[in-house]
Amino acid sequence: MNDKKLSNLELLEQDIWLNFCYYYQCDLDEVSIVTENQSYIDKKEKIILKMQQNDFSVNEERTAFAEMTGGTLSIPVKPSQLAEVLIQIDNLKCKVNNLPAKLFQKQYSEILMAYVDTLGGFQLIQNQKLSRSAKALLAVKARYDKHLYPRREIIYRVLREQVVQRGRKWDNLNQAVNSVLDNLIKAFEVYDLEWLQSELILKQKMLSELEQSKPSVKQDKADLDGIRRKPRTASTSKKIVELKKELINLKKILNSKYPSKEMEKFGYKMPYSGGYIAETIIHELRTQPTIRSEIIL
């Protein structure tokens, strides 16, 4: 397992070095080779220190090629930004043996997303496997972020209601959040159920529309019902299969005893859920002075 963890980190590290040497004059030889040779490690560390100072000139070959083709070389990232990601990778490498797989994956994903943010998009990642992983993570993040604001509003609403009911504010955030935690979980469960039901209806509609396309690419004659449908492409067929699978999962979740808990098993990750709800909410409230002033003495 640790070998796989290190392999993922090394793949990411290699891509960062390749991108760095693509845009900047870099004297690090054989950046695609991961080695534990001490002199090589020392050399990388010196370069990272130099990167932190942005003390590198633009790659001359790339600049010359851009000028030959009538353009200019666009540099999307500073050396110091890539150095920061490399440092995060080194820090995670040091902890690999002591981290559970789930926690490692979380921290690795955060570093990969930091790299994507630094580049300005997953399209600039050179390794295709890494690029696909980043694209998938971005899709998950987009789904997660969609629920962030409404669930945050649920937190604020429940806290305000409880302040009114008890007639006074709490002494601190720990007391406030733990006092309303049961009510919050119930409110989140209502939200989850409503979202699951709406998602089921949406996906059923999408499937119905896709299935209206003809399975054959030939359309010599009108359909018996008089409707001429567009031919079904391979990507449409694939999407139909995916939707059918998702609908099965959604129905299983909705028919379960605890839909909110079942959601996570099928990859539907909601903000402020899981084993550290109180801690996550307290951390969020520390960054929100307005609501904090409304609920804390």
C-alpha cells in the first residue's frame, strides 16, 4: 500500500518538474527519474530554494519556438508556486507510513487540486493518468461545492432558532455547536432526502430523453410513430448505461433505513457530514464573525 502511495506522489512530483522545466531554464537532469540518491535530492532542494525566490529565467528554447511561430510564450505559473506544491509533496512523503489510506488520499487529493489551481487548469498537466485523476476530482468538488452554501445556511438557521428558543447566546462555539448538533443532523437528513428525490427525478428525465435516440446510425425511414430521432452515438449509449446504474444506486439509497449514511457509500459526499461534523462546523464558524456575534456572548 505504501508503495502505491509513494508511486502516486512521485508521479505528481515528476509532472511538476516537467512543467517547471518546460517554462523555465532548469539544470535539473533527468527530472523524470525518481531516485533516492542523496546528491540528487540535495540538488533538488537547492533548486526549490531558488524557486521560492522566483530566481529563474524563462526557457529559451520555448521562447524561441514561440517567436518563430509568431506568438509569445505564455507563462501560467511562477516558480515559487510550484515550489510550494513540491514542499507539500515532501511533507506528505514523510508521513506516508503513519497515515491511514483514507487520510492519505484526502491529503494527496488536496495537493493535486493545489497543483491544478496553480497551473490554472488540469489541461496543463502533462501526464494523462494524472490529468484524468484531476478532472475526476474537479467533478467531485463541483458537486460538493453545489451543496456547500445551502447546508451552511441550514447551520446558521438552526443556530439562530436555538438562540431565540433558549433566550440567550452561548458562551463559546463548542457549546453552541454541540447544543444544536442533533437538530442539525436532522435538518441535514431532510435536505439529503429532498435532494435525493429531486436527483432521482432529474436522472429519470435525462435517461428518458437519451433513450429517445435511435440505437442505429441508419435513419432511412421515419419511425413508426412519425418521429425522426437523432442517431444514438457511442457516448450516448455509454451515458445511458451510467444513468441506469446511478438510478439503481439512488433507489437503493432512498429505500435504505438511513439515506444520509448510505449516500457516502455510493460516493455522494455532502459538506458537513461524516465523523467530524462538529469540528468542521466549529472551524467554519470561526471564519464567520457576523453569525458568531449573533450566537456567542
